[in-house]
Amino acid sequence: MVGQLPRLNVSLATMKYTSARPLADPETGARKLVEIASGIQPVQDGRVFIELINVPFLKQGGTGEQFSAAVALAQERGWLELHESGTYVRLPAQMLARPIRESAAFGPD
């Protein structure tokens, strides 16, 4: 037919990414997430709104799925507390007291 484009026979399984995905590892993503959150001035009761963390995470090469995995891992390890509504997080007091790189919370589990 006239006006139709030819179909390409390309499998998504054979496609390769052209650059490394630095936040694909949940551990790395969780650390980056806490680093971003600790650099944001909290509002009432130490709350950091989730969108203030999400945007920088995505701009640094993360995806929505990687963000979700990073939040879940950081919450599981006690690095941050996610409110049940999902609209904000809080950093535990021991995370605020020390720089992230030196925090004992990042040691082996």
C-alpha cells in the first residue's frame, strides 16, 4: 500500500543500551536517593516531599521503576521512612546527624 512504512523485524531482547545505567542497582539507587533527600531542606516535622527527590533522581538517569526499588530498599534498611500516603519521606535522626558517606547505616547488613 502507498503511504505505509515497512515493518522492521527488531526484537527488544536483542537491543542493547548505549550507556551504563548507574542507578539500575537498587543499592546504588537507594544510596543516591538518601543523598538527594539529605540535601533538601525539610518542611514541617522533617518531611521531604517525594517529588523533590523523584525529579533529581530521574534527571540523574534513574527510571520510575528504579526509583520505586530504591525507595523500597531504603525503607527496608531504615535509611528513610515513607509516609503511608506516599507523598513524603523522613530521614531518621541518626541519618541527619552524620554525613551520608560516613553513616553506619550504610555498612553491611
